[in-house]
Amino acid sequence: MVKVCQILILMLLFCFASSIGAEWKKVNSGSFAWFHSLYFVNQNKGWIVGSRGAFLETTDGGSTWKTKQTFTRDTIRDVYFADEQHGWVLCEKDVFSRGESSPSSILETFDGGETWRRVNFQDEGSERLVKLFFSKDGFGYAVGEAGTFYAMQGDKTVWKKNSLPIRFLLLDGSFFNQNKGLVVGGGGSALFTEDGGLTWNNANFAAQAKSKLNSVFFINQNVGWTVGAEGRIFTTVNGGKFWRGQNSRISQDLFDVFFLDTAEGWAVGDNGIVLHTTTAGNVWTPVQIAARHRLERVFFIGKKGFAVGFGGTILRYDSGRSDDSLSQQL
């Protein structure tokens, strides 16, 4: 009996120690910038971007971050790297310095961020762009104000503007390949295309999503989630054509969502809110963290998770998973 009790105590201590090790912990960023995005290309190499040209790099899996030499004073809204050398950032000019030029630009690097060049936009307009994303087959897309949608063309050097049948601010998207994808945004808008953006169709919702949708994530070509204002969460199992609501049990705005597999996922938002699910979103549980700032992006690379946001906030999470594969949006 004593031996059984000892085993139970050891098991409880192990579970307790594991839960402590799995907490979200603050990482020193050495910056007070407003971080808007992050991306890891492998277990060691990652980047964080934000206000006033903030551009941070890690080479040790996010344990430490180094501020790289400033190459722009614009706000960097988004970042994506295809490998350690080839990457893109989405930049936005300060409202007082825009003048007659476009408020947004995409810069491309071929040497790991040492030098950058401006991407060529076809039919460039005056609309502000807010999100940059890529399909699994390496084609890039950018979305923004008034239903603006740019798609990288076949030679991957020119980005062409396409027309969408809405005028809402687009905030995110996900493309599975060069033809099939989806965008979400203001007014609860969600549209899908199966011909590379030449035509678009409105997605259907079990309960109409009137609040804006800030982020969308697909774990495969069928199963995905989108999150938005007032704690709204929706899920789809048919590639974004139909969405049903999930109960987040919160009212704070959610800005990003990321799933490690078809069951476990995370969402982040206002006032340092972090939600966790291990049931594909059927049950979402708020997680206590030290930060109270707005969190804008969450990203997992294997067993490590990161969330970034206002005030130079970087949070790091080690789930203890043995899977070291790169989880990324399809």
C-alpha cells in the first residue's frame, strides 16, 4: 500500500512538473516595439517584425533574440521566409509620410535579410495592405483595404491585383495551391476561390458572422478555423465553403489562431488572452499568462510555441511534444 502511494505521489509530481514546464513564459526582446508577426523556417531560425522597422532574429530556437540592422523605418506588418535566405516582409508607411505614394510595400531578400529589394506590384493602388501569406507550393498573396487582393504570378517576380466582389477590409487568407484558397475580413466576410482568384464565392455560416474575422488557419485542405472580434471562432471541414460556430467563452477580440494537428490548437488576442483546445475547438480553455498586452500572432515550430504583441512582448511555450516537424499553414 505504501509503495502504491509512493508511485501515485511520484506520478502527481511528474504531472505537476510537466505543467509548470509547459507554461507560457516571457522572453526578453530588448525592445518596446509593437510586434505584429513572426515566422520560423526551422527549429532554430526565426524572425519577429513590428513597428518602426523592428526586425529581430533568433538562431537558437527562440531562447534569445537579436535586433538586426534597421533597413526601413516603416511598420513591418508581416514576415515570411521560404528558407534561411529567401524571404519577404510587408511594410506600411507612417500616415504622416505617405504622400502620393502607395502606403504599403513588399520587400524581398535573397541573403537572409542583409539586403532587401522592393517587389514589383502590377496595377498598384492606394489601398493599405495588412497581411502576407503563402501557399504550400510557394505562391504569395497580400490582402488589405477595400477588398484588395494581390497574387504572385507564375514567374514569382510580379504581384498582380485581382478584383473581389466586396469592399470590406480583408485581414487574412489561406491558399492550398495556386488555384484553391480563401480570404476573410471585415463584416464577417469569407470568400473562397477555385481558379486562383478569377472568381470568388461567399462562404456560408451556420450562424452569420457579422463581426470581422481577423485570422484563418487550415491544418489540411478541408479542416480549418477562423477567429475574430468579440471572441468569435468558426470551423470548417469542407475547405471553407461552410462554417459553424464554436464557443470561445470570452468576449475579447481574437487576432490569430494556430493548430498543431486536427485536435490541438491555440488562439490569442486582446489583453493577453490565450485560448487552448485539445478537442478541435469543441472546448476552448483560457490559459493564465504573465502578459496583459494585446497578442497579435501565435506560431508553433515542432514542440515550441511563440506569441508576440504590443510592448515588445514575446512569449515562449514548450509543450514537451516529441514531434519536431514544422507545423505550418497549408
